[in-house]
Amino acid sequence: MSIIGTRVYHYNIQDYGLEQIKEGDYSVFFAKAAINQEMIALAPISFVWSAIFQRSKWKYQQRAYRYCYLDVGHIAAHLSLAAIELGLETCQIVAFYDNKINDLLNVDGKEDSVLYLSLVGFPK
Ligand SMILES: Cc1cc2nc3c(=O)[nH]c(=O)nc-3n(C[C@H](O)[C@H](O)[C@H](O)COP(=O)(O)O)c2cc1C
């Protein structure tokens, strides 16, 4: 998982911490990579859900992709519930150019790929 605000972070699952992977404001680039959906540039924080497929494939083999996509749907749903509980708005996004987001995150799009995006922001 990565987080994009005015910086881009990767969530390191081994030490449960964020590591910065890019400095600077990538919000407009990110919105363009998601077919120019303006709300993406405006969101204070965006979550990019990605998967390293081998982490599921070693166990679930050809069913691994199904599980990755089911998992990310559940994760985004829980993020959505947490955001609403905090009085925030959220929007789930699946319309994006995979390659552009993968390039932004420095992942290859084959063994490690973006699956889904979640935006979180303040209510109007
Ligand atoms: C799998 C999935 C993908 C979605 N992709 C997009 C998207 O790319 N762009 C978008 O504006 N809304 C997308 N939506 C819809 C929004 O996440 C949201 O559900 C919708 O805007 C209705 O929100 P509301 O009930 O708060 O008005 C998607 C929803 C789902 C479940």
C-alpha cells in the first residue's frame, strides 16, 4: 500500500511503518493517471492498494489473483467505514491507467501491481 498526499509513502508491512518514496506534490500527476478525475488532485490523502502476487500465489496458486482482488475490496470497505466514523468523506476509484500508477510507485505491474485507489477527504 502507498499513500499519496504532498509526498508519496510506502507502507512497509515488516516494520509497520511508512517510508517516503517520493518528495514533492504528485497530486496532479496522480489525477492524470486516473483519467483526469479532478477529485484525486483535490483529495488531502489517497491510498493506493497494490499487491505482490507471489505472497498469495505460493499458497493459493491460480486462485491467488481472486483472493488479492477480494482482499483489496474488503480493505477499501473497512477504510471507508473508518473514514465515515471519523466524519470524513471517501471515494473508491478503479478507473486509472495501471502503468502510470505503477510507474509512480516504481513497481513492475506484473509481479507487483496497483489494484485499487481510495481517496479520503473532508466533507463539503
Ligand atoms: C469498485 C468501484 C470502483 C469505483 N470507481 C470509481 C471511479 O473510478 N470514479 C468515481 O468517480 N467513482 C468510482 N466509484 C464510485 C465511488 O466510489 C462511490 O461509490 C460513488 O461516487 C457513490 O458515492 P456516494 O454514495 O457517497 O455518493 C467506484 C465504486 C466502486 C465500488
